[in-house]
Amino acid sequence: MATPKKDTLLDWYRQMVLIRRFEERCAELYQQGLIGGFLHLYIGQEATGVGAVAALRENDHVITAYRDHGIALARGLDPKAVMAEMLGKRTGVSGGKGGSMHLADRERHFWGGYGIVGGHLPLAAGIALAAQYEEKDEVVLALMGDGATNIGYFHESLNLSAVWKLPVVWLIENNQYGMGTSVERASGAKELVRRALAYSSEDGSGMKMGPRIDGMDVLAVHDAISEAIEHARKNGPILVESLTYRLEGHSMGDPQRYRTKEEVESFVESGPIGRFRQVLIDKYKGVEPTLDKIDEEALQAVEDAVEFAQNSEDPTYEDLISHVYVD
């Protein structure tokens, strides 16, 4: 696959840095008591989200689990509206009623953000069924964590998508741990992508088993998901596994006793942003000042988002009871 143009690569770098700075700021706001509930950070997984979402068309769909801030920003949601939602404000993407785990934007075909592990997978199948039934040329990208592959929703949704040949790319973000349990301890099939074989036949029908990809390499992710999307668009479901790593805990209250400091540091050294930055420096002579400027602009965009959110109004009682019943 041809390498994207320079402007595209720089935009991917911008998105990855924006996600990282956004998440770091959210951690600070959570510790200050300004973000309530649970908070699951996307730090370390930026290349998977940015590379995968960039492969979609505007009319395609994307749905994910509760570690959703990075996917929302990669899909183009306004950082100000996302941050306002984090703080529970009226100007948030869900009107302040969803919070960290329930981000969505109908105009961008971004359907969440779900707090129940794997609860979004049947919805992904339903969105794909609607596209197929209405004969729309649309694909659904459904992201999930490795922990979601051991529950009933996963098997029911993938099986149905194979039976009906639904246009879905099932993307497992294997960040090595389901909460605090490693994949090796929780899964009989350590190569999670092999689970596609349960929904395929010898004649090639059913689900395709896609590749296991380097989820820390945004270029590798984009190439693999681009091919997977075209397969799903023409032939039906495909399962892909992205090998990535979350550099923070499962959520903000995670003491992380299940892994060593040395293990985390080994992934910090090969993190997606620094790695991609070096790729750009090697490819384009004199690009470092541009990258530095992108770093500064991302930081400022996050600070602007925080200011916007803090100055926004809280939801009212009328907001609380709105969107409950159909008039």
C-alpha cells in the first residue's frame, strides 16, 4: 500500500499527540475531583485508534468500548465538546449526561463509548445489519479490548455477523491485560485473532481471520485496517488483532500490582508517538520544528478545551428529563 502524503502523516501525528495530551490532562482533572465516575485512559494505544479510524470513509461507522476518548478525537470530535462531557457540562457531546464512558456523535457516525464490557458488540452487528438491509455502502469498525473476547456478547455478535455476512471489521485492541489479568492467564487461545476460525468454514465462507498487527505502528495499523475494511465492504466480517499496550492502569484507581515497573518502561521506550516522530524525522529532512509546533498546538488545544469546559453550564433539571420519552 502506498505511503500517505506528508500532510496526512503530520495530521496523524497531530491526532496522536492531541490524544496523549488530552488524556494526561484528564488524569489531572480526575485527581482534582473535576471528573467523576470512572476514567479509562488511552495512553499508549494512540497508534491503533488513529491508524484504524483514518482508514474509514465519512459514511462508515465506528463504535468502541469505555476507553473511548482517543477514538472520539481520532474521529474528529471537537476536543472542547469532549472535555465538556468529561466534566459533565451541558456543552458536552452527550449533553453532560454520558461522561467519560459514553461519548457519541451522530453526525460523525461515532456511536460510543459503552460502559458495559462487550455491550456494544451486538449494537455493532445491528448497525451493520441496517446498512446491509438498506443497501448502503457502509462498514462498521467495532473496537474492543482483549477482555471482551471471553464473554457471550463477543461470540453471539461475531457468529451472527458471519451467518449474515455483515460488513463489520471486528478489531481487538490487545493491550495485554483485561483489567489486571494477562491474556495468557485468561484465554485458551493466546492469539485472539484465531477465534475467527470458530465462525468460518472450510469452503471459505463465514468470517475471515485477519492479521495480528503491530498496534504501536500507526502505518501498519492503517494499512491492515484499510485492507480489512475493503474485505468487509465486499465480503463480510473479518477479525483483526492489534497488539498494543496501555501505559497507565486499567482505570485511575488501578494500583497496577500485576505488572512490573520494568515491563511498563520497556513499552514506554517503544511507544507509538516517539516511534512515529522518528519515522517522520527520518523521512522528511528538517521536519522537527514542524513537529515541535504541532506538540505546542496540541497542548494549547487541550488547555482551550479545559477552559471551555470549566466555563460551561451544568445540566439543568430539564436536561435530566429530556430525551427520555418520544413526543
